[in-house]
Amino acid sequence: MMDHIRQFDWCTSTTSGPFFIEESVLDNCNTEKIITNRFVDPLASSDDEEHPPNVIDWDNVFKNKDSKQAPKMFVPGLRPVAQYPKLSALTAAQHHKGLKVLCAMYPNILEEMHILRPTQMDRRNFEVLNEVYEKEQKEYIEWAKSLWVSAHCVRALRPKPAIETIYEAEFKVRAHRLSGYPQRFDMAAQIPLACTKPHQYEATLKETLIDVHVRDLPHVSLPQPIVKLTSIIKPCTVPEPCHKHPYPFILPTETSVSILPIMELHRELAQYAAANGSKFIASENSLRCLMEFNRHWSIPVTVCSVFNHEGERCNVIVLDSEFTINKEPATIRTFKAFRHLLEHTLIPSSEVEKAIEKMKNNKQKEPKKKKHATPFEEMDVEPELSSDEEPLGLCIMEDYDVDNAPNSEKSDTTPAGKTDQDYYEKGTDSPSHKNKAMANGDVSLEDINDIIGVYNCTCSDTMYEIPPRRSFKKWQITNNTTQESVDFIVHCSHKARQNFSELILEPVPEYQLELGASEQSPDRIRSLALSLMLRKNASVLTGRVDACSGDLVTLERAEAGQLRAEQGPRWRQALNALHTTLSELQGLVPGHYVLKHEPSHFDNAFLYVSRPHSISCDLQLQFDSSQLIEPDEAKMAKTAPTLTPVLLPYHKYRNILPCAFSPFESHLQKDAKKPPAKQKTPPQALKNEAEQENGRSKVSVLRFPVYL
């Protein structure tokens, strides 16, 4: 540096060059290099290939940093601001303090938006303002009901095509299950579903007959927190009626899906219940229906006369799953379709395939279990059957005569011109030998398919090939006041898990999402409490879904202990309804029945008995998916869903308490102001007439006096 200074002649006064700046000097100027973005760091070597020269991006340096916008926060189910009719009785600061308390109660709601934890002073202030808040809630709910008929009712009565497709598929499957059930019924009695007297009930698990391990269930992947748009309305597979498996059910004494019709299936279940010392065997779905008094449902009930473990005849009552004759109202159709879609969304298909493969591997490893033998089979004595009873075995070929089949050279099943010797020379069994073996019970399913035709199976190679795992448990409900107890066996289907806890997926369709969350009915809570009681280490995962778009809004998880603490009376009501209904059904004689309930019956149900030869019947099972239940449809259309002050992402984002009016004036409903009336110029014709009239009025008329 000093060399450069010494070389410069500081005392010279004459210019060594021209007075004006040359182009070469301007090109070598650092300012010009900065402007042209050709400045190179002198410390960086041009020969270093690994570290190229650092070129400074001056556009980025001089860019305004404040112009960058923060990424938008995703709010599930966000709707435009509702036009509130009035201001809230609480101020904006009081709304914010109340939201602090609610956010502590619902920590999984919109986690990206941080709100400070409530202090003790905030909780005290919220308790003081709770009386004013509850008064405003009643007024708010009445205002929301007035909007139901005008705007939201249309959304409820227009389910999407995907929802209708899924409901139609499930309707056909349930109708196909009852294809062999009697079709004509007469009213027999009225059955109370609950006891009005205050009694104390207690449920006890007596024995676990067949258990399902939690790790064998498919694992659920929960989108928690919900940070992107998640819609459950998406293409998915739907079940189809299967001719090979009319009722997709795995009997407790078998390891494969049964091919028996519903009546034979009920008889096998009754025999299993009698062998384990119980007079009732029911599905979880039928018991949950007994808890719900606010909707229409029908349950097939079969009373079978079987032999118990002591060799005595006893009547066993079988309660099967719910079915419907006609198409249900729109709200019920949406709920049932959302349950199917929610399971399909949260349970990955890979997990379902793993569970099916695991079941197949377990069946191959397990040795073949012998069917439970009755005391008569152990003594090699056949029980006598009355004329009204049917044999336990399924008769496949009724017109076949075993004694005449081997002697006949040409039978209906033997092709013309061929004898048993011809089949013997080819090394195959003749049809006559197969028929004789089938009559003796020594024939496989493949041989039956060759004789009477191949069964059509529509569930093969699909996720419906094997139904969900089922557990069989024996329970006892005791009335502590009268000391009466009822034993029953219940079989539950297990579908999903998270970690080491079983999940029960329950959707809640939301029709007034911008106004608040829909409240679950007491009947639905009572049925969920029963489902939790029948399982060990289980919880309910409630998913609130926008009924219009199918978007998933929230996922709320409730443990069995938490639900029992919050809904203690519902828990006792569930045991009351279960004990009362089973006690009323104990005296039924063998036969086929239908237990039917309608909302107008309140806590009662009608029992219909099968009358195949009756001329006029009160109930006929003619399944028609195109016909609606008109009274229920009209009643549900007029009844608005009840709103509840449950925190939603909408309220947290708007900084407004749920089920309360807005404290911000900008959210109020604005009156449409009429524009001032403009003075329009009259047409030219009218204008000219007016001028002419004015001109005539200005003309003076001379009046002369008249002298008589």
C-alpha cells in the first residue's frame, strides 16, 4: 500500500492526461462494477474450481424485507363471517378472556394460533360472567333455529351423490342378509325399553369366550393437528351382496366366513350360547339400537329351541343387527355414509391388508377345531325333532334319493351314455358316487360346486373378503334393588386402534358450522357409553365433518373414564334400558320376530311375530330404497340440530365465544340503504306541452265592458 502512495506524485499540478474521463477509466471503476453487477471478491482466486467466486446479488440486498407476507394460517371449516343481528352483551376483552379458558379445555383446536394460558383471575372473571353468557346462549340458539328453515335445511336435505351411493350399497347388503328370513309379520305385543322406576344397575364381565388382541387391528393415522384440507368424501370401495356368503360372519366355532343363510346362522349362534350357559346372544349393533329412542330402527329377533350343556332343551334368543325396509331420512343417510367414509379415510388400505393377511396366517397355523358336540352326539343318540322344528344341517339337494342313486344307470346328474365304469377308467369320481358321498357328509366344497354349480362370490380379493374381527364375551347385568340378573353373550366387531388403545370412530355431521357445533343427542351418547363398556381400554374418536363439503373440522378423543365421569346418568340409563328389554323378551316361544321402534313410541317398541299364512299382515319386509319414510322426513326437516358451546377453529380464529353474538360492529348485519331518488328529466313531448300551457297562461285576455 505504501508503494502505491510513494509512486503517486502528490505535489504535481499538471495533469498527465486528458481533462475528461475516458471510457477505459469508467469501465475499471468500482461503482460501475457494482451497478453492472460485475464486482468480484479479490480474495477469491479465479483458479479455485471448488470455490467459485462469490457473486453478490444486489437485488436481494436492496430488496424491502417488510414486503414479505407471513404464510396464511389454515383454519378447518372456515366460513364467511355470519351477519349477526345485534352486538354481544360481552366486550371483546371479555370474549378473549373466556377463550383462554375454553382453549385450555380444548388444547387440540387450532394449535397454530397461540393463546396464553388462563390465569386464576381469568377463570374467576369467566365464572362471574357465566350467567350473562348463558343468557346470551339461549337467545343465540333461538336465532340459529330461525335460520335453519330458511338456509341450512336445504343443505341437510341434499346429500351428495357419493353419500347416496354408499348408503344404497349398505342398504342392498342388509336387504340381502334377510333374503331367507320370513317376510310377513303380525303385531304381537308392546315391549318397554326402559324402566321408569329408580333402580340401581350393575354390569359384570363373567367370562371372555373369544378375545381380539389390540395389536391385530389396523392402525389409524390421525391428521392431528389438521393443517391442510382433509375431505372424507372421496372415491372408495363399497360392499356388494355376495351370493356365496349371504351373511358375512365368522361363527365362533369356525375360522372361515360362513356360507349359511341368516336362519341357520341364528341357530348356530343359539347353540353356542346354550353351550356356554346363556339364554341371550346379541350383536353390539342391536344393543346400541335399544339405547336410541329418537330414531326409527328394526331388529330381527329369533328364538331357537336348542340343547344346553346338560342335554336339556332351552330357548335361546338371538338379537341380530339393524335393518331398514324403506329409505331413511336425509340426516340419517348422511350419518351412516359418513361413518363408512370416516373409517375409509382414517384407516389406511395398507393396514387393512396387513390385518387380513395376519388373519389368514393365523387360520393356517391353527389346528382344525372340532365342532361343539351335544350330549346326544357323545352318546351316539340322535335327538327327536318335532314336526315344527327344522334340522340343524342345511339340506342342499332335497329331491335326491340316496337308495336309488347307485342302482340307476342314468340319473339327472349323470350325462347320457356314460356309466360309473367310464368315470372309473378316467380316474375321476362319477356324479352318482359324489351324490352318495354328499348325502353321507363326506364331500368337500369343491365337489359341491361341481355338482350344483359354482357360487358367485363378489367379495373375493377385496377388503370385504374377511369381515372385521369379533370378540365374544359373557356379561351379567344385575338390578341391585330387586336382585334380578340377566346373562347374555355379546359379539362386537373391532375395526381400528391407535398405539395400544382401541378406537370407536363416530362422525358428527355439521349443518350450521358457521353458527356453532351440533350437539350429540343423549341417545347417541348412551349408545357410545354401552360400546365403551363392552370393550377394554377403548376410547371414542369423534370427527366433526362439514355436511356440505365433507371437510374434516375437528377430531375429539374421549376415554371411557372421562366419558363416564361427564355422562354418569347416561351410563346408568344404558344399563337400565338393556336390563329392561332383555327381561321383557325372556318369555318368547320359539319363532321369528321383529322388534320395531319409531320416534313416536318414545321408550316403547312393537314386537311383530312371523305369520306366513296370514291373509292380512301388519308388517311385510319388502325392501324399497326409493321410498322414504314421509313422517320422519318431514319431522326431521323441521327440527333444527341443537347447538352447543363447543370450541371450534372458527371461534378461536374470529376471537368470539361459541354460541354468542359478535362484539365487533363490522360483523353486524348492515341495512341496505336505498339510493336517493334521481330527478329524471321528463320526455320531450311532456316538456313541450308544459311550455305551451305556461305560454297560454301568460296570454292576457282583454275584456270590454258591455253596456246594455
